[in-house]
Amino acid sequence: MTKLIGLSGSLRQASYNTALLRNAAGMMPEGSELIVETIRDIPLYDADLEAAEGIPKKVTALKDAIAAADGLLLVTPEYNNSIPGVFKNAIDWLSRPDSDIKRVFGNKPMAVIGASPGGFGTILSQNAWLPVLRTLKADFWSDGRLMVSRAGTVFNQDGSLTDQKIEDQLRKFLAGFVAFARQRASSAGA
């Protein structure tokens, strides 16, 4: 069983990105699963807090889940043409202490998708993640790209996808990313 962790970079209840992540979890290829985790309740990164209290329990649990998974899917909004601060903050915490980066992210298959109410999808946010993923030494899957634009027209009130074309693109993306994660896992075990 190929196990992926999925994180939405939005805290909003009716987030298009969280809806996209939930839809993805329900469309996984056979023999795989996508576990939806949350960045909610991760505090603002503060080195004084880290020194005084250590890594928050929420962060430690999420780090352990990511480290045990076969891959990580980031579902990113785009704020001001870049990464949402709350999402970057979560990744900053997840990369603490520096010595844990290799265990959590090193050679971890990762992919990025996103949804936006605008016409350009999340191209700038997805591009902004690339130097972060390189710094974390993640194994970024770049063979597929999914940027859902005009997201308000492709989800219904309960967050289900209503656009068959987007659903087909999401299924294709997931199949490709799962195959990539499986191939990397096979190579690592060989």
C-alpha cells in the first residue's frame, strides 16, 4: 500500500484547496491512500518558544506521519503571488531542528497542486515552493502539474468537484504521483 500525506495550505473552512485535497483523497489509485492532515493549530514559528518548550506536539506528530509516508502532497493557495505565510510557517516548524530535515523530507517524493478563484491557478505559488523543496532535499515530482483556476466554478457547496475535466486531470495527476512514489520506494528498497 502506497501511503501519501496531504496538507492544505489554507485554514479557511470552505477552502478550495482543502476541498481539492479531500477530493483527491477519494480518487486515489488502487493500492494507495491519501491521508489528509492539517496545519491547523501549528503556532507561529518562534525560536524562543522552540528553545523554551521544544517542538510542539502537533508538529512532532505531523513530522512523524510525513517521515513514515511514501510521499507528501502540498495543496497550496496563492496569496500575493506566492506561498501563503501560514503554510510556509508550518513547513518551517516541520524542518526543526535542522538535523531532522533529512528524516522528514530528505528524498521524500513530493508534489504540489493548488486551486485559486483567479484565472491563473496557483502557478506563482507552486513555483515559489521549488526553492523550499530543494532546500529540504525533497524529491520533487515535476512530471505533472495541476492548477485549478476559477475554483469557485468547479466545486459545489459541499466541496465536491463538479467539473469532469478537472476531476480527470486530478485522477491523472494522482496516478502519476503514486507511480513516482512507488518507483522511488522500490529503488530505495533495492
